[in-house]
Amino acid sequence: MTDALDMTATQLRDAIAAGDVSAGEATRACLDAIERTDGQLACFNEVYADRATQQADRIDQRLAAGESVGALGGVPVAVKDNMCTAYGRTTCASRMLAEFRAPYTATAVTKLEAAGAVILGKTNMDEFAMGSSTEHSAVAPTRNPWDTSRVPGGSSGGSAAAVASRQCPAALGSDTGGSIRQPAALCGVVGFKPTYGRVSRYGLVAFGSSLDQIGPVTRDVRDAALLSAVIAGHDPHDSTSIDRPVPDYAADVHTPVEPLRIGMPREWFTDALDGEIAAALRRAAKTYERHGAELVHVSLPHSRIDVADDGALSSYAVSCYYIVCMAEASSNLARYDGVQYGHRTDQAGGDIVEMLCRSRAEGFGEEVKRRVMLGTYTLSAGYYDAYYNKALKVRRLIARDFQQAFERCDVLLCPATPSVAFELGSKTDDPMAMYLQDIYTNSLNLAGLPGLSLPIALSDSGLPIGMQLIGPALGEQTVLRAARMYETISDAADHKPSVTAS
Amino acid sequence: MPETIDEQRVRRIGTLSRIALSDAEVATFSRQLGDILAHFDKLQELDTDNVEPMAHAVELTNVLADDTPGESLSREQALSNAPAHDDDLFAVPKLIGDSQ
């Protein structure tokens, strides 16, 4: 069944519909792939083998009966472990939720299933989606299939590594400050974060509520369009979801954007960026130009990256982003009190405050504690204006920069990550160094914009390099079409990682 | 704004956050939180006097639901993940001390 594992979601869907492969065979091939490779990679926290097989067999029965089975009929998909399902566990890779069984299913997952997708299981992540390497998982660190001594990125590292290693054709991730795009870039796959509110957050365990967004991780842009069209749309269960019709992204993804004006933010092409990545991006820009696109220089002054004399990086956007997301996290994670669900200590005697403090101390990992504490601090009396309120003002300046840039171009072409995948353990003792991995990805979460990362080259060391394309609010179609153009015109060969199931 | 976050302050933040901290964690966080807050202070370089705070990426107006009962969890479902429950109630340690 190697063939099925190499197919994209679209190809597999078509092969199943044509009767070349059965849904049952496709699902069993993925389950077998996970069985063979996940000991090395740790992409999955839980696999729903029986349920997935039954789901797939039902698709085959419906096909045999001549029924239509949906836009993802029979396609196996993995889901990040922070999306609730009314079956199995939803752990957020945290001890706090190790045994949590959600009583309902997230809207995005319900929509996948309604479109005929088979849910394989839950993928590993940084605890509560807080991290950029999946090393903050309480389960195990996920490994990068291109080099298992390196991280897959995060926080959706399990989803990215699973798709890259061909354990499954597609997965859902969530992106608060780059958690879909950064791991996609480091694992050589496509990751897409739609506009804030385009996909319902109902059933997504909350981290930074004004930033969180669900999106697909796939092996090509066409699949990103296909999955986005399935999961997007207004949801009465999420009052922040956008009530606008969803275009059929997959239908027009092949139509080039003509004319195409590509903005290159000058603040992001500086010495702070790895030389090999900068060169790959400039080559990609030239490729677009040769095919008729116009390159324009734009400016994002408040997303500027400063390099100190000692080489230390800093950026208004990174500072702004972490203040906002930590403040929101401290508030969102107050719900873990050992009462309604989650871990409760057995060491508290009879005191309720001690029960709370110990339950949270035992249930949360170090990074979560750090963020909850910093968020609590920046929201506390005397500091609120200096940190939180200041960050909200800077957020508006960052968003305005993007608005002005999009007056002169259709999409922005920029880095996804400052470097290729790094070694496990190399940044775990220096939280600020880990936060700076988001330096090119988190500004757009603050502005709520759609962004996509796609693989464009391999480094000399054989590791994937990603390119990020950013669009204006609700500009999903433009981003997907521009990305698909590159995929079609570039000669980026179909490279495969060293750990692969096919 | 403090240049460093001393251990006493870390313990205070731990209490506000309802997280019990070990001595080792207090020492680690004292170092790390100061480093991160120094990065946050970078925003003070910017003049934001006439800038409206932006709490949300998409400017939203209030969404009101119809005042009619919808689907909700059954009592059994609501209690199914509770670490402790007493028949049909969540159980917690006593909130009011004996020596009131």
C-alpha cells in the first residue's frame, strides 16, 4: 500500500472514488505506517485504529451503494491533540488533561467527518500549544523526520511530522503565533493559517483567544485549499467566527493571480535571517518575477528585527505578541482548578487554596507555568498599563503596517523561520531564544491575517526551507492561488525525509 | 518597572497564579522572567499616545443569542471528568474553616 501513502489527500480522494483504492485500504495503510514509524517520531498521542477502520469501511459501503461520500471521502486525517473529540482523549499533551474525555466534538473535526474524512488519531504538540519545538509535550518530544536529532518545530509538531513522514496525507493544526506555519516549514510540508475567525474555534482548547486559529497541514497547496474549504465557515457556537460565505478554495486554486504584485518586507530581509534561507527566498521571488509577477519593496516598521552588538535579537512584534498571548493564557488557563475536570492533587489535605495551587503545580509543565505567571504579572495592578495596554496599542501599529503594505501588493513573500530545524535540547533552557523562533510568524496573528508556509528548497545540510506568503484579511484565495502558482512553476523536486513510511 | 524579578516577587506571582512553586523553580523563574520582561520593556521605545488599544484582530460587535434554551450537557456528562463528585454535585474541599 505504499502508493496510497504517497498520494495527496486530493489524489487519494479521487482514487477512492474511482475504486482504485478502498477507503479501508487507505486507512489501514496509514495505521500500519504509524505502527512502523511512530516509535521513532512520536507524532501521535493516541490512535483510533478501530474507530478509523470502521469509519473507512462505512465509506466503502456507501460508495458501493452509489452514494457520494464528500470532498474528503475516505481520506485519513490526523487532528492536533487540542481539538475536542467525543471519542478518545483530548490531552493538549499536558498532565493536566491526561485523562480528559471531551463530551463533545470540535466544529472543525465535525466538518471533516461530515466531508467523509477518517479521523486517525490525535497528534503530539507543545503542552497547551505553548512552544516552537514540541519539546514541551508532557508525552514525548516529536522528532523531525528529516533528521531525528532535530525538532519538528511546534506547537503543531506532531501534525507536521506525521504528514511529512507519510503517516497520513493531511492533518489539522492550530496557530496562535506560528504553530502551523513554523513546523510546516521545518518539516518540509505546507501549513496554512486562515484569517482569524474564518474557522470556528468551538472545541479548540483555548490558549490565546484573540489569536488562535485552526488550519490544515498538507503536502501540497491544493490539499491546503481542499481542507480549508471543508473546515471554514460561520459557526453559531463561536461568536468570533466570521459570517461570510466560504469560497470553494479548491476549485480556483489552480487559477494564477494575474497580475500578481508581491511585497517583500525590507525589515525581514536583514542579517537576522539565515543566509541560506534568504538566498532561497530571493530565488523564489525571481521565479515569480520570471513568470510575470511584480516585486515591490514594502515596509513593516513595527515588525522590525533589531540585532544587538552581542547578536541578540529583539522585535516589537515578538514582545507585543508574547504579552498578549500570555495575558490571554493566564486567563484561559484559570479554568484548570481541579474541580470540573483535569488533574487534582491528592496532597492537599483539606484546604481548597492548597488544592488549587498543588493541582496546577503538578498538572502544568514548566513552559505553561512560565506563561501563566508572566500573564498574571502583566495583568496585575500597577503593571497593566505598562505591559498589556501598551501591547494592545502596539498591536494596532503592527496591524496598520500590514494594511499599508497591502495597498501596494497582493501578497507578502517572507521567511517562515529564522533558521532550519534545530537540535533537540538546544533552546529548552533559554525560553527567550525559543520565543524568537516566531519572529516572522507572530505579527500576522496579531493582525489576524492569513498566512501559508510552503517548502521551497533544501539547505546544504539537507533540511527543508519554507517560504511564507501572507495575505490581507479574508484573502485566503489570493494566498492559496499565489502559493499554488509557485508550486506549479518551481522545480522544487518532491524531496522525501529520511524517516518515511512509504 | 523592576530590572530583575527577585525570588520574593516570583513567589508572589506564583501565589497570584495559584501555582505552588518549588525552590528550584523559584530560582529558575527569577532569572528567566526578568530576561523576558526586559524584552517586553522594548515596547516603551514606541510613542503610542494617540493609538487606540486593539484587543481583537477582527473588529467585532456584540453577538447576542436568542433567549431560548439550547442543547446542553447532561448532568452525567458534566460530571464525567470531575476528579471528585458527590452524587450529582462537584466535590471540593471545605471552603470555610472550622474556626469561623
